[in-house]
Amino acid sequence: MTGFGGLLAEAESLDDGLALTVPETWHQGRTAYGGFSSALALAAACKVGGDGLPPLRSAQMAMIAPVSGRVEARARIERAGRNATWVAAEIHGEKGLAFSASFVFMGAVDSGLHINDRPVPKGLVACYATREVSYTRHTPAFLANNFETRHALPPRDGKRPEMCRWVRATERRGLDAMVEMLLVGDALPPGVMPMLNAVVPVSTMHWQVNLLTPAPTTQDGWWLLRTVGDYAEQGCSSQRMAIWNTQGEPVMAGMQSIAIFG
């Protein structure tokens, strides 16, 4: 099975991006998994930006329509300042625009401000001291085929609008560190999923992330992911998201808007 890095290597090169056919093994329902689309858009942005592009620090992604079949990911530089570069990217399929993203790449600057108030969840179980998550017939294709997951917190009484797992891509060769972050970062179900029936359809509408380090690293590809649903009403849920490495260092923060159809 070809990993995401292999798909990028085999993709058709375009002047302003790349084109490929989305394998069904990367599907989430009738569309590509959101992390796949986000990572693909970032790969196009990095190609257009070139080797001189600073590290990725922020991204906004809009899941507009199903991403499936043959798709083209194209990007353009919106503004290149002395320290920051804005790049827009879009993914088009047979029926037109399906995904759009805005990326901000920024180099480090001197600052006297130092704040780090993102501790790992209380009760965290170390990655290699916990058990694997069992996949079922309801597990999306992208997750069952491309990711390993482990429990990260002990069992708790009652249902909570929260998901917390250790996650890693099964095939990481050829992946840029930032592309890997977006590829892995959306792997958990929505935080409110434990409160829902397993067959209730859900769909991400918007996803925003801030990268907290210019060079994310971890042990053996494992990342700690947490999603917490803090609002759900009339079919819309808002959730907070975070990623830490195996050393407990925060590497990404985000939030997401989820549509719930039931």
C-alpha cells in the first residue's frame, strides 16, 4: 500500500501544484479524509513557495465539497513580506472547487514574551504503556488503512465530548514534517462522537490550526491528539484540538467546526 509520501512522489507535476487520484483507502465516507486534503493542499503550497519558504505557522482549511477521484491541487503566493509569506491553495475535482486553504509561513523573530500554558491531559498514559484501539466495521477507511492508534487516557465513567489518542501514520517515508502534522492532525473523530450513535454522519466544515514550533519532532512518529467538543446545537459543533509530542511538548493547537446530521 502506498503511503502519502509515495502518493506525492508519484503525483503529476503541475506548474502551480500537482494532480493525483485519491485512493479509496484514504476515503472518509464519500470524500477524502480531511487531513489528506489539508496535507495535499500544503504540499502544493510548498511546491509553489520553493526552498526559501519559512516554516508553516498557521493554516485555515475549508472543506467545501467531496474530494474524490482525480483532483488538482493548485497554489499561489498572495503576499511575500520580509518575514512572512501567505499562500492560498485550492483543490478542484470533476465538479469544480472542493477544498480551499490559506497558509501563513513565518520565520522566527526576537521576542521577550514567553508563554506555554498547554499541559498534556491529566492522567495521560505513556504511548508504549497502553493498548491499541480496536477498529470495527464503522472505522473509516482512511484510519483503518493508514494510521495506528493507542488509548491515551484511562477509562472514565459516563460519556464525555472528548477524544484523546496516541496516533501515528503507518507509512511516514518522504513526508515533510509540517505535511505530516496536517495529515495526522485530523485523524480523531469529533470530540462529541462519544455522545452520538456510531452511524450518525458528521462532516468538518472549517479547520484552523496554529503550529507552536517551527520544527515538530517526536519519538517513532507518535503524536498525542485531543479533541474536545465545547458546543453543539442545531447540527453544529465547535471543538478545540491539540497535539503534543511524546515528550509532552505542545506542537499544534486548533479548532474545528463540525456539521452533525442527526
